[in-house]
Amino acid sequence: MTSSAPAPLVFTQEELDKLGRTADALSAYIGKPVLAELIDAQETGFEWVIFGIPLGKDETDEDGVNVAIGGKKARILGNKGGLTVGKNDIYECEFLWAIQLSDLEGIRFIKVDHEGEEIAWSLEIEGVLPFQLDEPEPAPDDEEDDDAQDDAFHVQPDDPKKLH
């Protein structure tokens, strides 16, 4: 009887989309590009995504952790914060956090901070993301409410108090 190695843990396309949108939302929120790179499961048996802010050429982050994001086989998620990332471009970045997959019971996602500490665990990806990314349901269009709101803004010409 032969035993096969367990299948590597990989993100779904929907999860990858949310991770990319998170990088985009962070870029907009902080006003700097935020890169998110998907790291293959070959070495660890699980995929993970690293988030970082590219540093300028003469810039260093002495208080934080610096990481390299990009390179020939890099898979950058999202819109790259407005950067044009070439196939061979590698960016020295300030490490923000990483999200890795887990096979622990009841835990699919683990968020790791810049010190390597596990800071959040969740079965759902939203539990480790800094933003709520789902679109809210639009309010139902109720014609009666629209008519009531329209009436509230009408000024009756025969009431002089409402004109001043």
C-alpha cells in the first residue's frame, strides 16, 4: 500500500480576488501602493500571501521588517497599487502581514504579523482581512417611501412660513 502526500492547501479564486481587492483597498486607504504576492505551496505545503509597501530607492524601514516582493515567477494580486510591475521587478517592501492557509480543524486562515506572530485565525477569509469587501445589498426600491420623501421636500405656495 502506497501513501501519497496530502494535497497542498491552495486559495480558491474567490479568496484570491478578495486578497487582491484588499491590497487595492489598502493602497487607496493609505495613499501608497500595497503589493500582495501569492507564495506557492511547493516548499511549505500551503499557499500564503504576503502584503507589503514598496520602499523608495534610498528608503529603509529600520523599525520594521523588510521583504522582497516580485521577481520572475511572482504572482502579484490586485492592481498593484498603480505600479507597473514587470516580470523581473523586485521591490524592497515594508512587511505589513501575511495570510497563510491552515489544515487545523476549524481554522482555514491564519494572519501573521511583521514579527512572525500569529495574530488572527478564522474559518472565513473575512475574519483576517482589515476591510469588509462584500458589496452591501441595495435597499429595496419602495415607491411609497419615494413619494413620502418627495412630499417632504415640496413647499406649498400657499404657506408663507415655508418660503422663508
